[in-house]
Amino acid sequence: MTKHKELQLWVKKMANMCQPDKIVWIDGSEEEKQRLEQEAFATGELIELNQEKLPGCVYHRTAINDVARTEHLTYICTKTKKEAGPTNNWMSPREAYKKAGDIFKGSMKGRTMYVIPFSMGPVGSEFSKIGIELTDSIYVVLNMRIMTRIGRSVLEVLRTDGEFTKCLHGKADLDEKKRLILHFPQDNTIWSVGSGYGGNVLLGKKCLSLRIASYLAKEEGWFAEHMLIMGIEEPNGHIEYIAAAFPSACGKTNLAMLIPPEGLKSKGYRIWTVGDDIAWMRIDSDGSLWAINPETGFFGVAPGTNSKTNPNAMATIKKNTIYTNVLLTPEKTVWWEDGDGPIPQEGIDWTGKPWKPGMLDKEGKPVLGANSNSRFTAPIKQCPTASFRIDQHHGVPISAILFGGRRAHLAPLVYESFNWQHGVFVGATMASERTAAQYGKQGEVRRDPMAMLPFCGYNMAKYFAHWLKLGKKMVKPPKIFHVNWFRRDENENMLWPGFGENLRILEWILDRCNNKVDAVKTPIGYIPDPKDIDMTGLELPASSVEKLFFVNKDNWIKELQSQKEFLKIFGKDLPQELLSEWQALKNRLEKS
């Protein structure tokens, strides 16, 4: 398959350690896919679903102890702890290779090692990076087929001496005590052992596309970000693109596939989905920022996805989709909580046990049919709003960058930063409140700078400095905004309907980017004059609109202290510019 000597030697070395019975090089063909599926059906690794109702779809269950990313077992392995920074788990490379090597040793006996050549980004694009993942999981191979570009074409671009990220994954015995997700940014290497869950084992995703890529981006002068990319097309054909970073459970996928609300349909907007999770961005020769989505699929959370919250996602996953840890019905279809259709009267739950609605566990709590983090893996090109520029080597130009989170009583619906430096401060101090149902202590504020806290592959203080540095290199940097779809009133009622209605705010954002409307200056940034937001067809009381844009001085002064405590953890590494922005915000609030 390849004449790349370094690659051949590395595969041989890893095989000597893991000792698989055989090695199979993945070529990416349709025939290969069908062969692997049949093999997985025979062993029970996959279950074939009803091909009349869900053509091309398959089902998979992970181990019960292996259903989510394991952040406490995820490490950045740099020469010094300082290089990993205070927000990452750190392990020395020597210790990490030894620990994981002992688990990998002989772990693939009786199994096949699959060699997956993959490209994050269009094959051959200057934006793109090549990885080689070794794995003993057919589930991983089939997911990587959907999420990345794989096979012979990648090896052809790699030629005989191209650079690649060395990605080794092994299930071993799925023992939580022997589970490690290790990133070696200085070696361009990822080792993942003891897990079969997608976020830990699809090594092109968070591991390469964010943790390793963020380090490469710092070294090479670009951005690797946890952001959606979407285009908004006007009736005259003009399209503008935005990138947006939100922590989990803040509507990133829903925004990326937004459907215009009835009140704005007369304007003829069309939405284009470039990506829902990751953006790689470079400064072009014209001094503006261009972005690609390095992935080719969606790895989405199933519960809560339905025809009301995200009809485009539901249309996307009707075929050629891998479903993980959802409920399996007797008809070999799938279901999940807060999904579509009637609740099945029986089925097999995500743990493999018989299930019926109304079942309670020993503590009297409902037994879920689908795991709360159950997933679907589906090709992005099946999405009704999939952009025609997904394979564009050059990417798309970014007009605006959005940061956001859940802040019930603090942040207004939208505000614009004063400039790039202030925008970096807004992103560096962004936070989201945990919800009672999903995240434990209600109202607890979790700082998540640029939504990158779990994904930055090096010291975040240096990451902030990198943002500041690249901002100075742009002739026309994107404007930076903060949005909060989750503002509540004094009785905890949601003030904004969200979903498709968010297009009204995106319209104002793009008008600001094109100098079409003025704004009101406040201590935290520019907010809209409500008359500049098109509310056609949306009946909101004037009092609600006022509350949506209200900047509560007392709440923001409390926020200042919380921000300061967070920034303090970076010590002397924190860029002085961010401290200056904090002080400037404090001064503006005190004077207001």
C-alpha cells in the first residue's frame, strides 16, 4: 500500500508491541466496507438494522463503563508540566509511553490490526493534516470512513516522506483502570488504550483535530478551534460565513443546521452547514480569515434530537448512519428519549437488557432506553443544508466569530466586542452555567475559554497569546460577538425562543459586520438597538425585549471577581493584554 519507509517501520514497531494476528491496510473502497460490516455482524460487534426503514444503518453498543469521553484519563504529554498548563492533565512522555505500552503489549493477540490512512480536511489541501490510525476495532474503521477522508488517495498525497500524525488505538480489555488517552504534541503522536467509545477512539476527531492541531496551529500560525461553521445566503446569492464556539448543551449543532423562522422566510435566506464541531482557520493573502471543517461527518448526541429541535439532523440520519447506545426496537429500528415517534412498548436498551416504558431502577428512577450520551455518526453530505463548499480546498471566508454559553441572568442576548483584543478577553472568560438535570449543581458557573478547555493541547495562557498575535496579522479580522440564547426572567422563564429565531440575531451580527446598523455602547460591549432586530412574526412583550438586552451592573461586578479568580490560575504566563482588558471592564462598570 505504501513506500513510505518511516510509516512502514512505525506500523511494524506498533505491531511488534500489540502482536495482532494480522494487519489489514484500509483502502476506503465500498467493497471493503461491506466486507467489514459482514465480519462485524458475525461477531456481534455490529447489528444490522432494518434496511427498508433505515437503509445502510447499523447499531453498536459500547461497554457499560465506556460511554463518554474520559477527561480525567486524558493527558497532554509534554517535556514539562508548564508546557501543558494548569487546565490540562499532564504526564511526562517517558512515563506515558511506558504506562500505555505495558497495556498495549500483546493486547491484539487474536485480533486484526487495521491501518487507516486518513486526511483531516480535503485531501491535498494546504489546510489539511494526514494521520494514520492503527486500531483493532471495525467500529472505529467504519466511523472513520464517515468522519474523515480515508484510503488510497491519502497515501498517494503522503508519498514516500510526508509528515503524518501517529495514532494508535487498542481496545485491550476495556478495563477502566487501564484506560488512557494520551497526546504527545511534540511527537505528533496519539495513543488511546482501553476504550471503545467514539470520543476516545476516533483519533482524527477531538484528539487530532483539536488537541494536537491546536499545538500545530500555534507552531505554524493558524487556528484549530471547537467551532461550527455556517453560511447565510441572501436572495441575491451573496453568502457570509460565521464561526461559533459554545460549550456542550448550548445549541451548536442546532445553530449549524438552522431553519429560518416563518417571520423571516419572506426575506429568502438560505442556510449552509459547513460543519457543526471543528474549524481550522488560516489568514489568507488578502489578510482575512478563511476556514475549513476538517471532518466529513456528524458525531451527534441522539437524546433531545427530534423533528422540532433539529429537523435537518433527523433528515440526515435516515440512512448510512451508525447508531451507538440507543434503544433497539423489535423491528430493528432505533429510538431514544425526547426523540421522534411514539414510545416503543418494548425493546433492548443500550446495555443489552429487555426494556419497557415505565421501568424503574432500584432507586426508583426511570430506566433509560438510550444512554444519555448515545450517538449517531452520519455523513455531512446527507444533511439537507450541507454546503457545496465542504470540499473546497481554500475554505470559506469568516465574517464573524461568536462565543456563547448559558447565563440565565448575566449576559444579554447578544453583544459585540469593542475590538479583537477585547473579543479575545470575552472568549477567554466565557462561561456556562450547569443545568440541574445534566450537569449537577444548578447555576454553577464553569469557565470554558473559547469552548476549548477540554481540548487545548498546550498551555492555555500561550493559546490566548496566540489569538492576540494572529489578530494583529489580519488586515480585516472578523468581528467578535457573545450570544446567550438562555437568558431568563426573575421567575426563571426563558425570554428568547431560540432555535430558528436565532437567525434574527445573526442578521443583526452580519449587519454590524457590514456597517449597516449602529449599536448602543455599554460597559461590556455594543448591544443592539431593539428596533434594528427584525421581530416580524415574533410576538415578544416589550418588557421581555428590554430584559434580553439589560446589562445588570451589580451582576457584572460579581462576574469580575469570578473572572479574576479564573485568570489567576495562569500566573505570569497570562498575556498582559487580558489583564488590561479586565481592568478596563472594571473601570467602565464602576463609572457607569
